[in-house]
Amino acid sequence: MIKLLWWLLEIFDDNWGYSTSIQKRYKVGDKVLISSLQDSPCGFKVGQEVTIDEIGRHDYLIENSEYELAVVYQHQLCDIGKKR
């Protein structure tokens, strides 16, 4: 049910990951892509699949398939299937 509600909400407001009251957060272990919305380089290629290792209040510790780590903000990530 919650996935259906998020899907409906994203149709009307895809907030692009910016801090809003409807911001969807990722969980540890989620697989996501590096977004093209980069305000500071994170060292990974746009569209590269990464895994969330740790979450903070506004940022994430991510890891790629070569076990390289980086810290990124919410707007620097997007769901798999949503390439921005």
C-alpha cells in the first residue's frame, strides 16, 4: 500500500530529492543510481549503480561494486529506473 501511495505522489510531485515534507528516504542496503544532479563531484559516474551503506540526516554513505566509498546528498541519487 505504501508503495502505491509513493507512486501516486511522485506522479504529481517528483521533488527531485530536495528537502521537502514529502521527501522519500532510502534505507541501508537499497540499490540506487548516481543522478546527473551533481553540485559537487562524488567520484562516481552518472548512472552508476551503488548501494547505500549508511544513512545520515541529509546524506548517505554509498559504495560501488569496487568497494569504493563516497558521501553524497539525497539529490545526487535516484531510483533505479529513473535516470536523471
